[in-house]
Amino acid sequence: MKKFVQIGLSAVAGLVLMASAQAQQPFPSKPIRVVIGFPAGGPLDQHARLLTDKLQGVLGQPIIVDYKPGAGGAVGAQDVMKSPADGYTLMLANTGVMVINPALYPKLPYSTLKDFTPVARTAMQPLALLVNNKVPAQNLQEFIAYAKANPGKVNFGSAGNGGISHLVPEMFKSTTGLDLVHIPYKGSAPAFTDLVGGQVQFMAESIPQAAAYHKQGKVRALAVTSKERNPALPEVPTAIESGLKGFEVVGFYGFLAPAGTPKEVVAKLSNAFGQVMQMPDVRGRMVEQGADPAFLGADEFAKFLTGEMPRWAAAVKASGTKMD
């Protein structure tokens, strides 16, 4: 009996030592999962693939991209929120998931600032303000004058209620005092088709598609919403240059971990993203994908999100949009 007790105690001691050794292993010691709350093949997926290919080289562990689509990214966010706060599960999210959804959905099951720890902002995504070729305006001020002369008669298309392509024009309306009519579509493709066809007059669209159609002469880009001109549309002025003081409205991408993730783990992840974001080939590919490389570390990203939340909440409130 005594022998069995000794064997049992030895086994327990061995397990304790194994657990202790695992606990002391430097982070990361196993693969890291990156959750995306949208289907494969979209812009977030492209962004994830670009960064994770390099990130696993820096961290020395495989990075697995896991798609959890549904509810405007909320399904993926919940998955990450409920995951262990150990740095092995991250969320790649966009403006909608992080700052628009909290204002748009009264019963949203997560709080960005309470349920997640910001790790790194990786990109900014400016939009272009576009008109169809039938609109008699060659620049933004001419469009503002045209819309003021035709209150309630100028409409704008969007990819759907509450999305960034809806809220950016709402911010534009608030800034200029214009009376524009919103026409929501089920996705950006049909909205863009009607913009080209002349059924809608105005639209805010991401740079890659906007630049392609502008260069083909199918639509006219009047301004970009970033602080500086975009390399894809170098001849198109910013909204600020066009007379809208302080009008910088840009979407963004970033990585977050579950709340409570240890600071040293967050710091290691953030530093790894910082290294990847300095690689010339990564920056070049990112620009080709229509995003501006715009790295912020964990602390700066947290401050950035804190500032963005009320700004987008005000745009949602002004639009009058609420989603169940």
C-alpha cells in the first residue's frame, strides 16, 4: 500500500512539475489563432494573410486564421471575448466591429473597451467621395453648392444601414448642412452599379474600387477622406484641402486580445506587429490592397479607440439608424 502511495505521489509531483514547466515556457510556445468575424476572401482576410505570413516568422509559431462570420462581426468578437486571456487568441477587426457596432446595436453582446485588450492598429482605410458623371460638379465645393441648390433631391448610396459607407456621408451631411437622401443597398457592389448608372448621385467608397472606376472615367472622385492625399488618387484633393476643416474620417484595422491578457504578452505581440509593419514588402502590398500602413502599439491604439468611440456614436445617432 505504501508503495502505491509513493507511486501516486510521484505521479502527482511529475504532473505538477510538467505544469510548472509549461507555465514557465516563454510566450508563444504554441500556435496563435486569429479570428475574423467575416467570411474568407474579403478585405480583412487579405489583410490577415499579408501580416500573419510574416508574423509567424517573427514569433516562431504558426498563425491560424479562423473565420467566424455573422452579425456584422459580432459572432467572431464573442468567440474571442470568451477565449482564455493568454495571447493565443486574437481578433482582427475593422471599424464596424470595434466602434460602429457598439453604437448601432442596443443589445450588442460585447463592449470593445471592456471586453478586449487592444494589441496593435495596423492600417487605415480612407474613402473617396464620388459622384456619377451626370452630376455637374468637378470638385467638392461645386458639389456642395449643387446639393444646397437642390435640397432633398440629391441621394447617396451605401452598402447598407449603419456601415461605414453610410456613416461617412452622414458625417459629411452634418459638416456641410446638406439635405441628402440615403438609399441603402445590400452590399457595395449593387450600390456602385447604380452610382455608375446614375440612379444615385453620390457615394463614399473604399479607395481601391473608387480609384479603378475614377481612372476608367466611370465616376468622378471629388475628394478623399484622409488627412493626406492617397497614392492611388494623387490628383484628388483631401476633403480638408477642399474646405472641410478637420474632416478626416478613415476606417481602420486592428488586432485585439481578450480582456485581462497579461501586459508582457500584449507587449510581445504588439512589438511583433511593429516589426512586421516596418517590412517594405508588407507596406507595399498593403498600399496595393488600398490600406495605408498605420501602426500603433497597444497603448496608443487604446487611446485611439477611446477617441473614436464617441465620434462614430455621434454619426450613428445623427443617422437615426438602429439595428436589432
